[in-house]
Amino acid sequence: MATNTLPRLEVCLSPALLHLYDTKGAVVVIIDVFRATSTIAAALHNGAKSVIPVAAVQECIELGSQIEDSITAGERDGKVAEGLQYGNSPSEYPKEFIDGKTLVLTTTNGTRLLHMVKDADIIITGSFLNLSAVCDFLIASGKNVLLGCAAWKDRFNLEDTLFAGAVVNRIKEHYTINCDSARAANYLYVHSAETSFIEFLKDSSHYKRLSAYGLASDMEYCATPDLHPVVPILKGRELVIYQ
Amino acid sequence: MATNTLPRLEVCLSPALLHLYDTKGAVVVIIDVFRATSTIAAALHNGAKSVIPVAAVQECIELGSQIEDSITAGERDGKVAEGLQYGNSPSEYPKEFIDGKTLVLTTTNGTRLLHMVKDADIIITGSFLNLSAVCDFLIASGKNVLLGCAAWKDRFNLEDTLFAGAVVNRIKEHYTINCDSARAANYLYVHSAETSFIEFLKDSSHYKRLSAYGLASDMEYCATPDLHPVVPILKGRELVIYQ
């Protein structure tokens, strides 16, 4: 196949830059490694019927009251938000707990980005927990790809960028890349792999914030590749396993 | 000095993210390596009385007609813009040509960012050509610092980020850094230094665009550290050498 017929692969480093990218007809991967998209992969792989991402705590409570067998979850400032039942840790959703249930999840950065993407053909979520599944899905789709980092309140963050870099590194031969963000993400990923991912991140803003909340083990979990090899795909308002 | 009394050092990767940073009372470094801030350093070091950065070609022509001994310069799509006299290459401004003159320069990305910064205490411009001078100035100022990458039409670019990383790498011991963009820029710079800066950039979007215009030698020039060791500082509408 000639290079110019390959689909396009780009990386958006912050929701505030999303308008620069043409997502029409593309697959958009929502990336919020710490911890929304990690929790989504874990919950679905462990049997959740679906995950409904919502922006506000109140909306989460209301949806939870309407949907049978639902769990409402979400954190603000590292604690379970008032009125919700559970937090935003992937380890809170083992099979014996989440199997068959609907998880209504409110997060700030990841959910916001997901709702901002308007005209993509397909929206999926990515994290290290489902890295290979996401890469396989993207290649098989044959579509243009935008890797969208949820970032932190619009600020660039290392963990989402490193995951984007891991994807770029794995699938770059299948795409045309004319995007410095993709190049930088790939370089950072390669550089981080020289030590260890979590060691590399220990100096990052989000790692410091979450470890101050006692969540270091959560981050180790989120950094484990392919523990939950599913592709969460958005159908209407729900994320379900792509099959 | 205790860590928490050190001033803050941050990196803004795109003008579209500028609103996330508090620049009040800070030094902002405008970075447009290919080629506005390189040309500014070269012109001032070679004797230009001042450089006036303007956004539009028409404004450039009008100012040029009002100011004695002025040169109007600027490019669009890699060619001297219609109505202007010279281009945006630092090599166009040797001492015998620019000495004593005012350079009215229109550029897209760098000028725009410079005009977007409203409340900084000090605005200077940075490039590899004046890397050490900029670093020395920042440390001596004792102020909070924002390194502002001009990017390319708001898209992240590698060359401006690498320069920001070079500055972070040199001066980080003097600052508190809680900014993943600064960390990433530093990592990318360290990684690029393992090969050579220009080799690293050869795969970047802007390098490809400019080399298609026959400007590869310009980029080699712009990548040379400390060839023009001056600090261009904004006074009113003019950039002059800080003394």
C-alpha cells in the first residue's frame, strides 16, 4: 500500500486543542489513564453491562435512581463524591461486585472530552489496561485516528501522553503521521520505557496528586498493560464492550 | 533557599493554552524557533535599533512607511509577502545591512502569541541563538517564568518545545516545577541531545514544510546555540536589547 493511502494518525494533547482536529469519520480514542478510562476497561471486562459516563454528580445520582442494578460512582478531590456510592478506582470493580450491573460514572476530564467529540465515526476509550485491544481495533478499523488525551483541567499531562505514545509506537507503520504531538508522545514513551513507566511518572503532577490521596497502588494497577483486554465503545450514551 | 520559596517555572505548549497560566508579574519567553525569534535575536545582535513585531502584512507596510530607516519583512507560505521587502530568515540580516535600522517584522505564530500575553511583567524572546543569554536573564530576574511556545497555528510543535526543554534543563534547579509540559519538554530535549537537535527535528512537521521551501540551511542556523547572545525585551511595541 502506498504511504499516501494510509489513514491518518494524530494526537490531541488537551481538550482545549480538540477544535484543531478533523474527527469526521474518524475513530477517537478517549484517554484518561488516571483513572477514568482504566476504570471503564476494568468494569466492563469484569462483567459490567455498560458504563455511562456523565459530567455532573447530580446527573449521576439521577441516572442511578432511574436505572435498575446500577452503581453510581465518582470522585472529587480524591474522595467519593457526596451522594455517590463508589469511587474512581479500577480495583473497586471486581467481577463479584460489578457483574451484570450498569456503572454510572462521573469524572471531570475524561467525560468532558468524550462529550466534546461530536462528529467522530466511532468513540472508544483507551488505557494501558486495554492497550493491545485498542491497537488491534484501530488497525482493523482502517479509519483515521485521533488519540485524545483528557489531560488535567485542559493542562497537558504526562500519563495520557505516554499512553498515546505507546499506541503510536505500536501502530505507526499502519498510518500516515504528520503530527508533532504524535512524534513527541512516541519519543516520550520510548524514553519512559528505558526506565519503567511508573518510575517515569513518579515526578508527574497527577502522580503526586493521587499519591497524596494514598492512591499509589491504583496507579501501579493502571500502568499494567493488557490486564483488561476489551474495547469500550460508545453506543448512544453507554460504553459497552465492542464485539 | 527552601524549595517552596523558589519561583515557578512552567511551559505553555500552544497559544490556545495560554489562558491556563497566570502570567501576572512573571517573565514570559516567546519562543518561535523557526524562525521569528531566531531572526529577532540575529537582527538585534547585528545592530538593529529595534524590531517591531506586527500581526498583519498591511500593518507592516504602514509602519514601515512611517518609520525612518526601517525594513519591512515577513513571509507567507515560505515567500516574502507581497508589499514587503525581505523575508523571515536570520541570515538575511547581517550587520552591514541591518545596523542602525528598525526591522518591522510580521510573523504569524510568534507575533500572535506575543500580543496575546497581557499582564506579564516582562516579555522577552528566546531561541537557540540566544539560549544562554535567556537562561541567565531568567535566573537573575528571580521572577516566575512562563516559556510560551508559539506552535504552528495553535498546534504543538517539536522545535519550540525542544527549546523550552533546553531552558528547563539549564535552569531547573532555580525553580519550583509542577508542570508536566515542562517535564515533557525537558525529557524531549534530553532525548534529542542523544542524537543531534537537527537530526531529531528532521522528522518534524515544520522542518519538512520549511525544507520543502529550500530552507534547510536556515534551520541549521537556527539550531546553533548562542550565536547571537542578546536578550530581546519588549518595550512598548518594540523589541530592543536588554542592557
